[in-house]
Amino acid sequence: MGWIEKWTLRFAVVALIFLAMTGFEGVLMRTHMAAPEALAGFEQALNAVRIADHEPTPAELLYGMMTVHPIVGVYGFAYMSVMGAFYFLVPYLLKKEIRHKKLVPLNFWLQTGGVLLCWLSGFFGLFNSLYTLYWPLPVSFDRVPLVGTIPFTVGAAVIMVNILLFSFNTFSTVLSKSNPQSYSFWQFLRAAFGISRLMKWLGKEDKNAPNLDYNGLPVFVVAVARGSIDTVINAIVLLTAGALILVYGLAALLGHPLNPMAVDALVYKNWFWWGLDMVADGNVLIYTAGVWYLLIPLLVGRRLFGESVVRTVIMVDLLVSLGVWSHHLLGDQVQPLWMRLLSGQIITWGEFFTMGLTIFASLMTIWKARPVKITTPLLFILGSIFGFIIGGGAGLIQANVGLNLILHNTQWVIMTHAHTLLLTGLSMLLFAVIYALVPMLTGREIRSRALTLAHFWFWTVGSVLMTYVMGMAGSQGMLRRMLYPQPNPYQVYLNVAWVGGILMTIGFLAFLVNLVATLGWESVLGLVIERKHPVPVAAG
Amino acid sequence: MDRQERIWLGVLVAVFALVNVITLSPLVPWQQWILWDRPTPQQQVRVEFGDYQIRLPSGGIQVKAGEFVEFVATSQDVTYGLGVFRKDGRMVFQMQVVPGHENRIVWRFDQPGAYDIRSTEYSGPRHPEMFVPDAIQVTP
């Protein structure tokens, strides 16, 4: 097995460890909400090693965990998977090496370290401002402990800088294929925002300029490079928000607290969501689309349906992702109405078109390739398309000036929309990539078809059950981020959702057992721990 | 563009137009006064948030069913949410309460009865305590 293949598997193994961590937190939170007393002994044991000037309340523990749960899930599991997969696939498809090879191990360690530091700040340091970081809560040190805030912002900064390095490496590798000459920063930027493609459309093509839509680039690579623009914007915006919080934290630490009201909470919220949405509505969708465009034709043995439309969709989606952030501010009556209508609702519906056309192209490719053998990766891709249809549809229902008044901050938003997208949509896609890549990287076929089917059905049924039933609770008024006193009016929903979480756990365990059975314990450990005499993975 | 793609794009455009026209129209009851009529409210109610407390006007909030009431909510520290709920827990409406701003929303209650207020935005670990039962009395 080659150098990059080994690093790809390392990224995958650590990504799955992070998925196990975030899943474990998810089960703990589900259990806490369904049966608050069930975890008392566990909490007491953890409190013995926590840094706090008082015995933490169950609410502090829950919100600390809730804060880092998405960081571990998104920046640990999803980003690590993406980094590993793209570092293998991009050079493989371009038939050239990664431009800056030294960045690969650096990306691995920085991402792992940054995520772990954030996790420690929440799980043990009780940083509890939640991932939304609404100003001025993260700097309200009577509510959010300073001892958690500073390491959290440092960890987040490490992650964001690392993502910038990864994006730079990916983007420069892609562009160096379309135009091997050296290029300036402005040429780089013109290519990133599709200006070169636009000029080509207008008949004024500059053949010397690097062009993201260079005809020789596979659609997947164009999507990866395009998605990295969102990734960069997201990282820069979150870096600025983190730096602001860090400045306030250090000032408080030095005994010179700053006035939180010096920063306008609404302006901050707009800036924050504009950047954060580059992930939620930018790179997640376009990276996902890119992987569908790559794997589906490979798996069904047919050229991608409607490739020219697909290339246009990839570029148009950048404009959409730049303009949709106000759908997070539909509950803010101080946000100008025209922005809520235009950005929050109408432009957000742009995703209905970009994802609608993407899903259509993907399904038509499969349909026209009939008869098709439903291999394991294809099965999981179909599951991910299902997840994006359900989760995306739920998102469009709430991205509505009228309906958001009764859906904002309910369980509908976080479960039927966000968790369906993440668990049924994105996670299934990443599983598909792992199932497809493991034989390519190691030469070994996945060991047990029965375990892959168990993984698929337990995960699908569990995730849909959990998110759907909590969405039902949301439509009955159950808020997200809320601990209801006993007797909890939503107890039945919580119990069923807990069962859904356990089904997912069983599915995930089936996946892990299958993966270890395929690779062997020695090989898996050898990826993480350097040995003098490494065990070859590709012995199959 | 392929014929099948054009047909599908037409379907997407039709769904987009249908859903947005319906949900922006008075078929969603509160869109009538929030987007279209913009009536002058008969009553204004100020609600103050701060230090995990929801402070209502002295004497509580009494409104008449069918009349327009404007809620003006302010926060002295962090972001909260003004959420109004029926006694069975279902939400009537909510808005974010952003500090440094006057957050306003006009509402018309159709059903007489008692309504609860709960903060709908996380404001720190004591956020779940921010609940005022029977905060609003709507009379016929």
C-alpha cells in the first residue's frame, strides 16, 4: 500500500473514532433527556476529574456536551473523512501527486488535536455556549466558564487554520492540473469564483488563466475545488469570531474585562451565520454532489447523465450558498424583512433547484444504466440521496418567513432537518465512500455482506425513526436545547427517539466489526501506531 | 439541456412557485397582518429579559381575542427568545430577543384562554428555568 493510501486509511480510522465519540455523546444526551436520573452515577464519576469551582449541575453537563457534539461530528468525523478521501481521490483522478505532500500529515495531526481540544473544553471544561456562539453569550463568563472558553477558541482556531491549509493544498493541486504555469493570487481568485468560466461563456476565454471548469477536469474534481471556496470562507469567518471571543477571554483573564455590548449582536449573528452556512449550505451539498457524480457512474458503468447541466449547477451553487444565511435569522424580527424574504426564503429555495437537479442527474444515471447491481456503496448512496431529500425538504419548510414563526428552535429544525441530513444523508454517503475505497486501497473485499446489510438497515431505520419522531415532537412545540421538568410532556417521543438511537448504534457496531474483520486488528492498529515491522494491509 | 431535464426543471419551478405563493399568502393566517395588512395594534406589551428572568408588565398581560397586540421585547444581557405557548405545549409564535435592539412582533389571538411564555433561545445553563405559566390572559 502506498504512502497516500496509508494516510487516507489513517484519516478514515480517526474519523470513525470521532463518529464513535459523537455517537456516544448523542446516546448520553438522549438518555439524559429520556431518563434524567439514569446517568447520575456516570456523571458523578466524571465530575471527580472536571475543572470546575463548583459541583456542575446536570444542565451544565448536558449543554457542555451539546456544545462539542457537533464539533466532533462535523470537524472530527465529516472533515477527517473528507480530507482522507480527497487526498486520495483528487490526485488519483488527476493522475498527478498532491502539490504539497508535507501538508497531509500536518492536516491529520492539526485536525485531530484541534477537535480533541474543543472536545475537552466542553466535556471537561464545561464550555457551554453551544456551537451557535450567539454574541455575547460566549463572553458572558458568569454563564460560560472562562476555563472552557479559551481552550475551545484555541482548538477551533487550530481547526480553521488547518482547513485553510487543506483547502489551499486541494485547490492548488486542482488548478495546477488545469494550468501548470505559475499563477497569481488574483488569477487564483478569479478561478475560484468562476470568472474564467463566465468569460468563456461570453466568448472571451483567457486560455492562459487557470480555470476551474477546465474541460479535462472530472466533474468530481470541479465540485471538490468549488466546495473548497465555501470551506475557505467558512474557516475565515469562524476564525474572526473565535479571535473576538479569545480577545474578550484573555482580557477577562488579565482582569480587564471588555464591554460585550461594544459588539452589535445582530451584526455578529449575520456575519457568523453567513460564514457558518458555507458549510451547512455550501460545501456539504457540493462535496456530496461531487461524490455522487464520481461514484454513481463508476458503480453503474454509465456516463453521468446531464454532465453539462451538472457543471453549471456546481458553479451556480456557489452564488446560492453566499446568499442564504438569513434563513437562520427568520426568527429575528429585527432582521430587515426584505432580507428575511430574499435571503432567508427565496434564495434559500435556490438549493431546491441545485439539489433537485443534482439528485435528478444522479437517479437518472442509475435509471438509464438498468439492470443495475445494487452493490454496498450504491446501496448507501441511495440511502444518502433519501436522507438529503427528507432533510432538505424539511429545511425548505422551515426556511419560510411564515412557518418559521412556529418552527424556529424546535426539534423539527435540529432533528427532521439537520440530523436527517447529517445522519441519513451525509453519514451514509461517507460510509459509501469507505465501502468503495477500502477495496481500492487495500485490495481486500469487504468481509461480510450480512453485516453491511445490518449496518444499512439499522442505521437507516434508527436515524429516520429518531429524527422523524423528534420532528413530530417539534411540531407539537418541543424546543431544541431545552430540559423539560418531569413529568415531561414529550416523554413518549423521547422514548421512541432513544430506541432509534440504539438501533443506529447497533448498525454502527456492525460496520466496525465488518471493517476490522476485513482489515484485521493488526492492520488497523498499525495505521494509528507506527511499528518497526508494519503489518501489510494489502495482503488480501 | 436534455428534454427530460427541461421537464424536471419545469416541475421544480412549479413546486417553487406553488409553495412560496401559498405560504406568503394570507392562507397562512398571520401572514395577513405581518406581510400584507400591517394594522396598527390596539395594545402594546413590553417584556424585558435579563439575568435569566422574564419580566412582564405589572398586573400581567391581558388582551382581547381578535385584537392586535404588539409585543416589544428587550434584553439587558444575552440573546433570549420570546415564545408563546398554548397550555398543551403547542407553540403559538416566537421571536428572538436580540440584546441592544427593540424586538417587535404583532399578534392576534383568536382563542380566549391562558397562554404560557417560555424563552425559546438558549441563554446559558439556567435557560430551562425561564418559564412563566399563564403569562397571557386572552378574554373573549
